[in-house]
Amino acid sequence: MRVDKTSPARWLAVALLPLLAACGPTDPGDALRVLGDYQDGLITYYWEGNGTGNCLYDASPQDLDIAAIWIGQFQESAICGACAEVEGPNSTLRVRIVDSCPDCTTPGHLDLSPQAFEKLAPLAEGRVKVRWRMVSCDVQGPLRYRFKEGSSQYWTGIQVFNHRIPVTKLEYWKNNAWVAVKRESYNYFVEPKGMGEGQIKVRVTAMDGQTLEDTLPGAVGDNSKIFNGAAQFRAN
């Protein structure tokens, strides 16, 4: 279970600091890209961590290097799928943000799975001061998309995941113009009036301004179906 948290500290917005400009036209694979300055933080752990959470991702038993973040830095799901490089007493580990932590009261507080925590420090310590920074994620393949259950031409929700760089915007093509879609706190971009019939052309923007365009099939009301995009954001 999640461990009790500490008293409030001043707001640290480093999780959403302006990122370094992208450069280079080639796919860098697993190249690590630094996306923000180090900040002081705290790690605890929770037993139920399995990859799911407020970001509404699937469970990832094959990858439990995961974390929940102080709800102020969760930014209404804008940080979902981002990665943090955490320097602990025993090692340095890259973790993926999959949840908010409403019980955390300190900016910089990450609540890890026990599997991730024990790579950084002994579980018996429970609460450990660390420092961490935002970095690119080690993902394989292109962006992926999922329509929220119940989606149709009249109401459409789209989740973007498997992104190397955090996503800040999703737009769709309508009447010869790009239309921005609001991101809800449960990590879906939702168009309450729907995106219409037929294929949906989308444009996704990363935190550093990179954009990718994809064409999805008409809205599918089955969230078990996953659609691959054509490409992935560059890490450097």
C-alpha cells in the first residue's frame, strides 16, 4: 500500500519545464535525451503498482519500473507516459509515470512500485531522498492509439501512448483545418460532439514541439483494439 507522505514544500514545475530542441533526422533508438533539470525528490513505494492507474494504461507485468507522481505535477494527466531518471543510493533507474499520487504532498515525490524501489534502495527504508529529472522513454515501435470504449462518430475519445516524448496536444482534421481536442484527467483526448464518420486524420504534438500525423479508422467503441501510428518522436 502507499506509504504516508511528508509535509508540503514549494511548487517545483520542472516536470513541465521547456524541453531541449530536437535535432537530427534519424531514429536514435534507445538514445537517452534529457528533458529537464534535476530536482530534489522523495521516493516511497506501493504494493498494488502493476502499470495501471489514473493514466488508464494496461497492466505491464513485464515492465514494473513505474511510478505515481505528486498530483500537482500530474497536471491533469499531461505527464502520463513520461519518464523520469531517478538517482538513488544504490543505482540510477528510469521509471515511467502511470498514475497520480493524491496522498503525496511534496513536489518531486514519486511513489514507485516495490520492484522499482528496491533497485534504488532497500525496501526496509520505505522513504528515501533522491534527485530526478525528466528524460526520454525507452519505447519500441511507433506511437499507438486507442479509442475509448463507447466512442462513435458522435462522441470520440482517443488515447495516445507508447510515446518517447510526452504528448501535449492532439488535433484532428475537420473542414480543412486542425481542431485541438481537450485532454481529460483520465488521459484521453475527448471530442464531445464526435469526430464524424470515416477515417480520422490526427496530429500529435510532443512537449518539444515535434509533430506526427497519422490516419486512424473511424471511431471504434472497443478499447481493446490498438492502432499503430506510422512513426515515433525523435529522442535527440
